[in-house]
Amino acid sequence: MRSVVVEQAIAAPVSRIWRACAQVEGLRAWQADEVSGTVRVGEQLVFGWPSLGVSVELDVEIIEGERRIAFRSDEARLEISITPGQVTLTHTADFDEDECEGTRSSWRLALATLAHYLEHHDGRPRTVHWAVQRSATTIDDAHAFFTLPEAQRGWLTRAGTGVGEEGSEIALDLAWGRPLTGRVLSHTPPRDVLLSWRETNHSLLALRTLPSPDTDGERLLVATWSNWGTTPNADTAAQLDGAMNRLSRVLQKRATA
């Protein structure tokens, strides 16, 4: 068994952080796309990501009001601890090395989303647009195309800064003529990045690579666009779909060259 521990600073009162971690509506605003069930010891929650065809059942194991909540699924255990200005998440399971690093990156991105939600959109419902493609690529190649300016110009941008370290500013001139300026909220090389997007009501754009569920040597290329309190612009969603399709083709060609 291995434990992944991730900490996240959050500029919000403990009561608001607790509501986001211990209520169905709060969990839906930053973690799963769909959450059902009851947050009560001995009850069960179901987290769902319909765009990936994935769902997870979690038993509520511990609730210590505004301090700690823990869930269990078979042998895996997830605990969220809250102190003033900070969340600490511990996920324990029978991870192999790749699963461990992928889980760490995924939780860093999720907790950065939690902080952004509480600091900018607290109480507003979230809508997520998923753009998913498959490609015979590696996490290193996908990460390079997510982050390097010259590689981004092959599928996402006309010009821009690329993606730097967490906390750095970003300015991209997107291929369809819209700007994306904001900050890098999460960046775990060589895996996932999370960008704030000022021009679209402080939405979030995540670029990720996940293992293919059924094909060795293939990865899922994923862009998720999270909006709170507004309906995602259909044209921008379609442009993101097209960009991910271009990225898949570029990486596929690179893999077979």
C-alpha cells in the first residue's frame, strides 16, 4: 500500500472549505461531474465522470465536523483534513509507480480546482465540457505539446508564452483568434496542467493525459473546460474539440514517423 499526500492553500474560511468537501453540491463543484448519495457515516456516495464512462462508489467512514472526512472503497482510503487556510488530502491504495504519480498529479489538479472554485465562484454550480481523443503517444510527448510554445503552435495557438511553473502568468493567442490569459494553477511534469482563463469568466482549462482503458501503448488526451454559474460557449467548446483532434493527429504522426 502507498499513500499519496497533497496539500493545497485556500483563501477561504474553514466553514466554506468544509461545505465544499462534505456536501454533495460542494463536491460536484470541483471533484466529480456527478455526485449522488448521502454524506453521512455508514452511507455511500457515487462519483461519476460520464464523459469517460467512469464511476466510483465510496463509503463514508469518518466525519469530524469542519475538520476531517474520510471515505473508503474496498482497500483504498481517502481522507481530507481541513485547517485554517489549507486542505490536506491523503489517498492510500495498492498503487504501482505509474498509478501513484498519476494519482498525485490528478489530486494536485483537483485541489487547485477546489481553491479556485472557493476563491472565485463559491456557491455556483459547475458545468464541464470534455474534449477527449486517443493517440499512440507517451506522457512525455503529450506534456511537451501541452506546454512548449513551439509545440502548442501545432494544434492550440498562433503564439504565446507556453506553460510555465505553478503560479506563473500565461498568455496564449489561441488558434481560433481568442486570447487566453491567466495563471498556471497546477503543473505536474510530465503529466497535467491547469490554467485559469480570465476572458471566459475565470473558467479553468485542464490539459491531461490518462491511460487508455483498453489499449496498451495508447493514451487518452483530455481537455476539460470548467465553468461556474454560466453555460459554456458552444463555439469555444467546438474549437476545443477541434484542437484536441489536431493534437491527436500530430502525436499519432509523431509516434509512427
